[in-house]
Amino acid sequence: MTDAPLGRSAVYKVLTTGYVGSTGPGVAATVSYVSDAGRHVIFDPGMVASPDRILGPLAALGLGPGDITDVVLSHHHPDNTMNVGLFPAARVHDHQVEYRGDQWSNRDAEGYELTPSLRLIRTPGHSREDITLLAGTDTGVVAFAGDLWWHAQGPADDPVAPDRAVLRASRLRVLAAADLIVPGHGAPFEGGESTPL
């Protein structure tokens, strides 16, 4: 598991479990909160029925929008980015840049460490720009994988994927590094023999 972060001190909470197509009334992103070493991270603040679906669970943790230090976007599809503006003070991370206010710093996401327990890796497939946040926790590595999987059932054939072989390679990479996967539009799941590749 060379991709896995060395640290194991991160904690996380899924703030809202998303859905898509037959699993829900429309489309909503799975939005997660991850914390480590003073960093407060929101992963994929995308489409939800209302902002309170993100801010309410965050408030239950004793946090407000101004407490969020970082936002990680798995890719640039609107259903995964729609609510990034809820966190105006945060650094925003994507596949090649860190944005803050009116400034940005170019850097490759591959291997970029927010902390010793939080690492970004490139995992193209659903789009060419996909990244995954790997979080080392005391129970194992959690992969916040965006739309590499929409939910535990896949889809096996992602109709949006520009290159099926690239998607499969990224899925295998995440499965090799993670004990638990948080998909883009569903509940967390453990990878196994039935996990779509």
C-alpha cells in the first residue's frame, strides 16, 4: 500500500450521503468532513437539496463555514462542486492547483500531502482530472474517491468515463490502498470481489 499515507490520525464524518438516478429523487453528492493536524477539510461540496444538508451536520460537530481550512474537489463536474462557495476562507484543491481568495499555486495533486495522514493522488477515469483523498485513520485508510464509483454498485460501465481502461486502473489503485471507499453519490463501502472494476 505505497499510496497510503503514513499517518493514522485523521478522523472523518460523512455529512450527507448522496444519491443518483434510481437511488434517489435526483442527484446529490456525498459530502464528507475530514480533520487532521489542525486542518478541517470538506470533500466534494456538491449538489444537495439545500445547503443545510452540509452545514447542519457540520454545525453538529461544532464547526461553521469559517472553520474549514481546505476543500478538496475530486473533479470539476458541477454535481461535485456546486457548494464550494459555502467555504470562502478555505484553500481549494484540485488535480493541479491550490486556490485561495484571488491567488493560486500550481502543484500536481499526485502525492501531495495536506498532513502526514492526508494525501492526494491522481485517479483519472470518470474524468481526466479526478483525484482521491486518502485519509489514514486509526481504523485504516479511507479513500474519498469522488465519482470513480458513484455508489457501491459502480456503475460498472461509467457512461461518462472517457477511457474505460484508465478508469479500471484508477479503481484498482484505490482498492489496493484503501480499507473503506467513500463514493461520489452513495454510502461508504468496503472494496471486495464484487466491487465493479
